[in-house]
Amino acid sequence: MRTAEREQAGVAVRLRALDRVLEAGTGRLDEARLDPARRLARRSAERLRLSGAHTVVALAGATGSGKSSLFNALTGAEVSAVGVRRPTTGVAHAAVWGADGAGPLLDWLEVPRRHHVPGRAEDDPAEWAGLVLLDLPDHDSTVTAHRLEVDRLVALVDVLVWVLDPQKYADAAVHDRYLRPLARHGEVMVVVLNQVDRLPPDQAGAALADVRRLLADDGLAGVPVLGVSAVAPGGHDELRALLTGAVAAHRAALRRVSADLDTVGADLAGVVAGPVRTEPGARTAADLAAALGAAAGVPAVGAAVERASVHRAVAATGWPWTRYLRRLRPDPLRRLHLDRGPVADDAPVARTSLPQATAVERSRVDMALRALSDAAAAGLPEPWPAAVHTAARAHEDDLPDALDRAVAATDLGLGRPPRWWRAAGLLQGLLAVLAVAGGLWLAGLYLLTLLRLPEPPTPTVELVVPVPLPTALLLGGLLGGLLLAVLARLLAGVGARRRRVRVRRRLDEAVARVAGELVLAPVSAELRAYAELREAVTALGAGETRGPDG
């Protein structure tokens, strides 16, 4: 790929990075900080769309620097009035070399005064084809409109030629207001010390060296510094040659955009100078989930599930003579309005009757939120810590209802009783039938005795001693039922504890989902936005340093 194509591709990549900067930064960074990037996005798109065949070079300087004389010398005509005859309208002059076609570009620059430069015998008419040379108003003019016009065009042109007066080249006005702020634009900048023909050779050399020293202090050590004269023969040949190179390369517009991107990237570097992380820490997230679980009543629900499991098991497998009394006792889950089975995702969920979080539990949640946001924002530059803290608490008021719904919608595992409950219940029923049968049999025999009627023969069961069958049925049914009830109660306790562990796990997962949706997701969004902005700013500042002559 040729150099021009590589530069064009590189600038295109960086402009896409600029779009990503604006996307990630909008709503998060102060608009005043994003405004230069936003203006650059518009300006660069318009400049690169207008004309890649033209190179806009501006001559800028202070009053008396000889800028207009140099402009006329380069154009070969008295285009711009000099000295006291210089217009004071604050409007720039434009000289255009080559075929027409710069009109839309000059319209965008808002430069109405235009002059077409024909080829001269001593010049190659083609070597400056596409050059648009501007003579700007004096940047130190007492007329505010003139200074504003200079500021506007300095931000738009492709190459800046600063024309300095040998007597005022150290003037703070040009260094503080223009050169130092444009320190990253050295590749599209030339500094000329004009009227060097008025200085002795040794003083001219010393003055040029001093200019280079001042520029180095401004951060522009690599900028070409030329001594020129608008009137001496060959006094501006070096400048002509440098402009010829810039025009021939057809890359000045790209390099100006690249320099502007460097400046914007450097201005934004401070807001992405911290570490990169895209998720809150696992430990602080776990601490938050634990605090929310306690506030949501997860321990109380777990305990209620264990008690309810035992309660229902006893009611289903207990001694028939007492199980109905057990059913008269309130179900621990029913009191909490948690006695429902699994709930479909789209089904409405009624509120529970769990007690409100205590002051201690609310304080624990508050501390967990603060600890999570502090850890997530640690080391991040402003304004990201504030954004992360705001994101962490954006849905704080919604947490109680969301946690209650999450608990209410969790399957507590009591919808389908274990099979052994049914088997034990049937066995208890059989034992009860046997006990009743034995009791009725004995009652019948007792009635016959009272009526002094002959008793029928009674079968016996050989146990340790012979026992009448009705007595064995009665006692066996009663004792068997009692022993089965005790065994079932022990098994129910083991199962209830296991069910409590499973339910706690499900409730913890439900609470973690709420924490993820209402706290972790907003915090992660801010951290990802910061990471995306940091990556975009890094790509935005990935420029190369080049000279203005290509």
C-alpha cells in the first residue's frame, strides 16, 4: 500500500475511533470536554469530503510582520494591500493555483475574496496546482472580529505558516495563544522569520536559532524554521520549495486532521488514565448478595422451609390419632404466603409476608453497595468514580420489591411431597385399621361377657407368650403406628435439613440475579463504557509524526 493510502486508512481508523469516543462519552463526560471532539468530527468529515486535490495554506502573523508582502511575493501580484493600506474588514484573502474547483472549499472556509493565480514564465504552472494560499488578518489586531477570524481559520486550514517579525518573534501573544496550544500540529506547521534581509548575516543566524529555541520551549522542536524575505531575490525560495512538497504530496489535509486527532486524544487522555476492569470484584459482589439475602429474609425462609417440611411430613406420616391435630397447627410457609408451587416466568407474583429488613440489615446493604462501588471505581479518574457510584445505587429503591418477588417466585421444593410420605401414610392407615379391628373384636368379646353369652373361640398368636389375636392386632397397630411415626419424624428432619440447603441455594441464586440486574449490570455498563472509551482514546491518539513537506 502506498504511503498516501496508508495515511488515509490510518486517519479513517482514527476517525472511527473518534466516533466511538463520542458514543461512549456522551452522557458520561462533561459536554465541555467532549465539545472539541464533536467539533472535530464535524469539521474533519466536511474537510475530507470537499476536496482532496487542494491544499489550504494560511499565512498568519502579527501586525507589521510583512505577511501581506510575502503573500503578494508568492502570488506574483498585488493581491493583498500592504501596511496602512491593508483593509481592516477582518476578511481573509485567497489565492488559488490551478484549474477551478476550489469554490466549494472556499465557501466552507467562508473566504469571499479570491484570486486565481495564472502560471508565470519562471514557474512550473503545475507544481502548485491545487494550492489555496490564504492571507489572514493580523492575529494581534485591536479589532475583535479580526482575531476571531484568525482563530476560526487557524482551526480549519491544512498548513499553517507563521510569519514572525524579527523585532517581535518572542511576542507572548503568538506563543501563548497559538504556538503552544498547537504543539501537536508541528507536522502541518512552518515558521518563517520574515524580513531577514534587514538583519546582518550573523544577527539573522542568531535570531533563527533563538526562534528554534522558543519553539522547542513551546513543544515544537521539529517545526521547520526558515529565514525569508519578500523583496530579496530568492528570499522565499526555501518556503516555495517546502510548499511545493506539501502540495505535491496531497496529504496536508489528512495530516491536519491527524494532528487535530492527536490534540483531542491528548486532551481526553486524563479521563482514561486509570486501570481497565469490566466487572465488579467477585468478593464485593458476593458480599452484596449476602447482605441482600439477609435483608430479603432468606435465612428466615430457609428456616420456615425446614419447619414446614417437618410439619407436612408429620401431618402425612404421623400417628393417625395425632396427625389431625398437627394439621390444625398453622403451616410456617402459609403464614409467610410462600405456600405456592413453582411460578411461571410470566405469571404475576403476590407479595410475601416476610418482615421488613431491620435497620442493621439495611445498613449492611448500604455498606455492601458502597464497598462494591468503591472497589469497582478504585483508581479511575474523574468523572468515572461518581458515575460508578451513581450506577450502583440507581435502582436502590427498587431492591426491596425485586427481592420480595424473587423470593416469592422461587421454587421451595414442597410442591410435590416425597413418595415415602405416601407410603408411610398408607402403612399408618393399615396399622390403624388393624388396631381398630383388634379393638372392635375385644369390645365385642367384652360385650358378650357382659351379656353372659357364650364366647366364640379366640385365636392366639405365639409371641413370647400366647397372645389373643385381637389383643395382638390392637397393640400391634398402636405400637407399630407409634414407632413408624417416630421413624418418619426422624427421616423428615433429615430431609427437611437437606431441603433447607437446596432452597437456600436457590434463594441465593435468585437474590444474586436481582443484584446482577439492578446493581452489577449498571456498574458493569459504566466500567465497559470506560474501557471502550479508553480503547477508543488510545486508538485516537495512535498518530505518527511527519513533516509538512511529506
